[in-house]
Amino acid sequence: MISMVNQSTGNTTPITQFPPRKWDTKKRLLASIELAGELIDYKPIVSFEDGLNENFKWFGNNWDKVQKAADFPIGMSSAVRK
């Protein structure tokens, strides 16, 4: 996933993998939609990579709106902003 993000954003910074911390007890954490497919016949219509690229494109095209929506005083929750 990190490689996909780097490719989508044009980031050329090398990926650095660190050793697990003491509290990192699981070998791998992976999300899966297999159970949703079995239970409710879910089938995605957009691949993860295409969805990721579309999200980056949307944020790039709407960055001014995103910044304006995220502009609120320190200590104030955006949920209660007027």
C-alpha cells in the first residue's frame, strides 16, 4: 500500500521499514473484503489502486476547499464550528 501511495503522489522517498516494537504482537494486519463478499455478496466496482488515485486527484483538485473546511481555532473541534 505504501508503494501505491508513493506512486500516486510522485513521492520518491525510499520506504524505511523499522523493527517491530515490543507491543507489536501481530505479524501482519491486513484488511479483507472476503467476508463481506460471502455474507452480503459484496463485489467492489473500483479497485483499491483506482480508488486511491481518484482520492488523491480529488484532494488535489479541491485542496482550497479542504483547507477552508479544516481552518478552525486551536482547541476547537471542527464538529462544533459554526
